[in-house]
Amino acid sequence: MFGPFRLDPVRRTLTRDSAPIKLAARPFDTLLYLIEAQGRLVEKDELLAAVWPGRIVEEGNLPQTISILRKTLQTDGNDEGYIATAAGRGYRFAAPVHTESGAREMAMASAPSTLVPASPVTAPAAPPWWRRRAPLALAALAALLACGALALQMLQSPAQAPQSAAAFAPPPHSVAVLAFTNMSGDPADDYFADGLAEELINTLGRLPDVRVAARVSAFSFKGKTATIADIARSLNVGTVLEGSVRRGSGKLRIAVQLVDARTGFQLWARSFDRDAHDMLALEGDIAGQVAGALSVSLGQGAVARAISGGTNNPAAFDLYLRAMTLLRSMQDDAFSRAIAMLDQAVALDPLYARAWAARAIAQANRALTLSPGTPPKSVSDLFQAALASADKAISLAPDLVAAHGARGFILDNGMNKPAEAFEEAARARALEPNNGSVEANYAQIAVDLGRFQEAVEAARRATAIDPLRPEVWYILGDVLYRARHFDESLQAVQHEKTVRGTLPESSIDTQARAQLLAGDAAGAEKSCAGVGPDFADECYALTEHALGRVDAAQARLAHMHAQGGENANYSYAQVAAQWGDKGAALTWLEKAVPAHDPLLSQLLSDPLLDPVSGEPRFKAVVRQQNFPP
């Protein structure tokens, strides 16, 4: 309890003076995590990993959630009375918390113990289909717009150790573009220096035969002490591009140098003094000269194609960079503010395709993070507007991968059209077959559709592109698990832990399930201790039954019934299938359909349902979903 509020983690309810308060799943989980932190400062990365575990995109969802919580808990006009912000770091629950003992035990004692569903017992209906999936983390979506990085042509296995100095043999024509140094003297201009480096990554990534390390991994060295050789080995590149930018009075001065990582010698260096109106041509000049220094032969029109979709309007370009910074920020109301900036950008230059694509992503994420209770039509209208923005971008620059990525995201997450979303993902992949964000997105859609080999190949390539990004390792572990490569899935999970330093609950859940289906029920049971309350009951119900402790497993299932939840029907089906009760499993799946259970999107790929996947009733449930033929 805190103030007039009472939060029940078992029943997942929030009340104020005994009056119930509606709170969606993500805000509830965020509030619960902050309260359980007992007043300590929770860093942003920790909170994101806990509440949005395993997502490839993260940051933009958190500020909107905090804003919702502050409005919900607002007392006497004090927005930060309960949740305090530490600027640039994270959040802290600032009020005293009093814990009521016995709540979990009472709920456990009153839980039903039957496996076969009785007719009155149904999980609460899920939100409308446009909210069925938790919003993808914004970092990956923004990467579709600003990180046109190509994969390095060396796909390492998850367990492969870093290369020794003697064995270091990066792919030819490979480069990492580091964050540019802001020389203006004003820290507020950092967004411009970073944005310029990102646009150069984007442009270089579109040139044939140039292999560019992904932004997230390359920018991870910003502000850190590391040698060129260390950076190159971490990213498996042969060269590193450093730069600085100074702007003022409508002028730009950019200094760049390309360094050979193996020798430490400078391969090429140049300073550019240009008018801000020449920004697009400047991108092309730098990219073309870097390609030349890498001994890449460019065909006619290659540079022009690489800079397509850009702008020569300096004000529109600046607004675009500011909007992209917002989309990756932790600031409240980032999506709405970014949309406003991008509206101005396309008003200044209606032919600015990159800004239209960014606008589509901002609008889609705004739709996905609207406050609970928003009328479905309002959300649908915003998704339609986002789709129109993506279509506008494609009409202006048909080969702009960011636009196709945005369109696919909208179709998949906002319009429940997985077949069309897969077509867009495939189109983006054909345009830039080694783009890391495209590969990760393709892997996630492909595995949902049961296209396991394609999904595994794409996920592996994503880890080769962005090896220091933990989310891509989570995706690889999940894809390998669903492709029934359980041992390799466990290797990917361990690599994620190496990169991240810890594992979120969803990754531990993947680990437990892979261990169970690989025949290591004892190891899976140990993993269950780390999966958290959202996964623990199902995890233990599966492992304890496999270990022969049927009564304990039944008690766990009873607790699952007591908790209920919007995904409960599908979860009951998974347990029943693994326990060998096919009839109950199929009945629960059938009950999941009218409840619009979001986990139904995994029907074609869930290993836990293998015992019933050949049954006619299972196939009938599959036919009711919107899967492509």
C-alpha cells in the first residue's frame, strides 16, 4: 500500500480508497517494478529490460508509460509525488510502501485445481486487436530510418570467441562510423553531430560492396576509452571512420578520417566546408570518397541512389534530426512532439521521403501507446494516417528501405495483416539484404509464420551486423527455440548474457523452455527461479510435472487459474499439451480465439504445442487466424 492506493500483485489490481482503477498491463508492470525496488533509483535500461524484456526496440515506450502512471496517481496536482525522475538516468518510487503479508498465500489457497476448463472459467478478454502486441521498442524502428548499416560478411556462431590478433581477418570494404564529435561548443548541438554520422551510415550502407557496422554497436563506444584496434575487433571491421562537425551562420565544417584498423595508419582524411543547403551533396561526396578509399568501384548513379529520399532544405533536415533524437529519447510525449516536428519538415520539403517514413513510424508508435480507454476508431485512424505517410515515402523514393520497414511494421502491429507485413519485410530485405534491423524484423515475422530456416538465417545475420546489441541475441535465442534447435538456443541466450551483463525474465523463460524440451527438466526448474511472476507458475507447472511431482505441478496450475490474465487460455493450453491432455489443450486454444489472445500469433511455431499440432481441432484454430497460405 502507498498513500490511498493499494496494489495487489497477485490479482493485478490497483485501487484507491477501495475504488478500482483501470490500468493496462505495461503501466501496471512498471509501477510494480518501481514499488518493489523499495525507493532506489531504477536505471532506464534496467526498467526497460524488466518491463519490455527481449524487445529489439525499447526506449520510446517508457516515457509514455511513466506519463500514464503519473496521471493515474496524481494527487493535489503533484505529478511527481510518487514517481520521481532522475534526469538522464531513470526513475524512483518516492513514497513509503507498506506490504500486506499473506496475500499470495490466500490467493494460492483459493485457486481451483482442475486442468480441464469449466465453462464459467475464462480469461478476461484481451484488448482490441490493435493492442494485442506490446509495442516494439522504438530503437529498432528508428534504426529502420537512420541505420542503413550493412552486415559484415562473417556470420559468427553465438558461442564463437572473439578473434585473436593473429586471426583478425575482417571482411573487405568494411567500416564502422563512430559518433561524430560536436565542435560547436554547445552540448545542445550533439543531436546534429550524432545525426550527421547516422545519415552517413545510412548513405554508406546503400553503396554496393561497402559493409557498414550498425549504429547501435558503433555508437556504443561514444564517450568511452577504446583504441581503434579494439573497436575494429569488437565490430569485425577493417577500418574506422572518425569525424567532427562544426556549424554556424548557415555553414558547415566537417572533418573526417578513415583509419586502417590493422595498421593504425590513416588511409584517407578530408575537411569539407559547405553551405548548409548543400547537405545532401555533402553526404554523397563523403560516402563516395570513403568508398574510393576502401577500393570499392561504384557504378554510374550509385551515389545518387544512396542519397535518395533526402533533402537540401537545412531547416527540414534539422527538424528531421531533432525528431529522430526524440524518437530514441526517454522524454515524455516524444511521439507527439516528433510528429509535430516531422509535420514541419514535410511542409518545408514535401519531397523529403525520409521524413515521411519517420513520420509513419512516429504515428504508429503514438497509436500503440495511447492511454487506456482510447476509442478504437481513434487508434485505427492514427494507424491509417501512419500507413498513408509510409505510402507517401514509398511514392517519393520507391527503394527507401526505411519506408518499407515502416509500412511492414504498421501492417503487422496496427492492422493485423501478417501476410502483407511479410511481403514488406521481404521487399526491404531484397533492397538491402544485409541491413541489420531489416534482418531482425524479417526473422520475427518469418518465425511467426513457421518459416524456420529463413528466420534462423535472418536472426544470425542480425547478430553479425549488430554484435553488441543484446536484443538481437534475444531474438536469435527465441527463433532457434521455436525452430526446435534447443541447444543452439541456449548458446544464444548465454551470449546475450555476455553482451548484456544479465538476462531479462523473458530470456530466462526461453532458456527454461529450451532446457525442458532438450530433456533437462532439472536445469529448467532451476531457471524457473529467475523468470519472475509473469512466467513462474507456467514454468514450474511444466518442469515439476516433467520431474514427476504431479501434485506440485497441479498447485502451480491452480495458481495460474487464480491469477487469470489476458493470455491465460493459451498458457493453459501449453501446459495441458505438455501434460498429455490433448482434449483440454484444444479446448483452451478454442477459448483463446474469441478472447483474441495475443499469443495465438505463435500457433505455427510454438514447440510446446507440438503434441496437438496435428489434430483437426488445432488446424481449425489455425485457420481462424490471419496467417498467409
